[in-house]
Amino acid sequence: MKAFPLPSARVRALLVAGLIGLLPVLSGMLVLRWQVTRTFEFQAQHVAGEAVRQLDSMIDQAAQSAQRLMPLAGKPCNAAVIQAILQEVTIEPYVRSANLVRNHDAYCSSFYGAYKRAVEPGEYFNRHLLLRASNPVTPNEASLVYRLYEHPRGVRTVIDGRTLAEALRLIQGDTVLIMQVGNAFLWGDSSIQDGEIPDHQAHHTSQVSERHGYRVHSGFSPEKAWELWRIQGLSTLGGLLLLGVLTGGVCHWLLRRQQRP
């Protein structure tokens, strides 16, 4: 059998130097991947926390309006009561409308005045919040209803879904923010989706509001994660390659020096 000739000492030195030169490149890329992943996770958690704080502030205003209107609940829907409801809606920037409830029937509204519409308590998450895709006032837009009820009377205050979605868009930056109330999900474009949250997010995290119980999901889409990773990788790859070339060159020089008679 014909034996293959062994590579010369010069070729062996080049191979060893090349392998050694690849080590800082490979180890640097692994460290970079870990750092980028940690950065994504930290940013997703930070953005989710900021979103919870902002949304809590908006819902707090709706809750405070409901508390102030509670003494009116159960009273006849006359001009004085309607005027008081309108005044409350006017002074609160995040409250779009309000209505009074009696025996699970909404009967006095800042939009309609005296009317009657059944209120289903089982629809409300944690007995207080309802995220709905549409309503009679804005049939094509989402809204969040805050319900305060002490049988047999109560108050409902409404926040426009577009206001909530705008808050999400201002905070999210490169992330994707979604507000979850029960089984309903509000996206940054103010659309509502029922069911499980879509699974197309990378580096996903979520935080729950301690005051109101809703959840905010935060993460990066695969496209955005790859784009940010590519930018970080390209900015670092040049330095790693230079370090690899220098390391390999030094190793090759040392090996050739040892091989000299």
C-alpha cells in the first residue's frame, strides 16, 4: 500500500498557527453572543417594567374617576348627574367615557345620557378590567373598561385602546410590547387578538402589574434579533480577525524559530 507523505514542517507550522489563530475569533464570537443575549434580556425586562408603570398610571386615573363617581351611582340619570359625569371625563386625560351601573345594568352614560345596557360581571378580569376589540361608540377600535362595583351599584370608566397602544409604541423601541388582560391581547397597532400569545418572539419576558393584575409581554421578533446581532457581530468581527491573525502569526514565528537548526 502506498503511504501518503507527511506534510512538511513548514506546512505543519502553518496549520498549527492557523488553528491557534482561530481560537480568539471563535471564543470572542461566543462571548459576544452571550453578551448580546444578556443585553436583549435586560432590555426586554426594562421595557416591560416601564410599560407596566405607564399603564398602571393610566388605569389608576380610571380607577380614581370611578371612585369619585361612585356616590352618583344609583341616583336618577338627570341633567345634574350627566353633567357631573361629563365634568369628570373632561378633567381626566386618559378617561374617554364613563357610565353608572345599577343592578348590573348600565343606565347613565357620558355619551348617551339615560339608556340601559346589561353588564356581564363574568367578562371582567379580576372583577375590574375588560379589554374589548370594539364597542358601540368606536366599533373599529379597542378599549379598556375599568369596573368598580359594590352591589347593587357601580361605575365603569373607559380608556381608549388607541391611547394604550400609543403608550406601548412610545416605550417599546426595538422590542415588541403586548398588553394582556385575561385572554385578550392588545398590540402596539391597537389591534386585539384573543387566545394564546403568538410564539414568534425571541428573548421573551413578561411582567405582571401588582396593582391591577394584567400582564405585559416584551421581546424581540426573530428578524429584529438577527438584525441587532448582525450589527454587533460585524462591528466586532474585524477586531477579532485582526487579533486572530496576530496570534497566528506570532505562533507561526515561534514554531519556525524552534525548527531552525
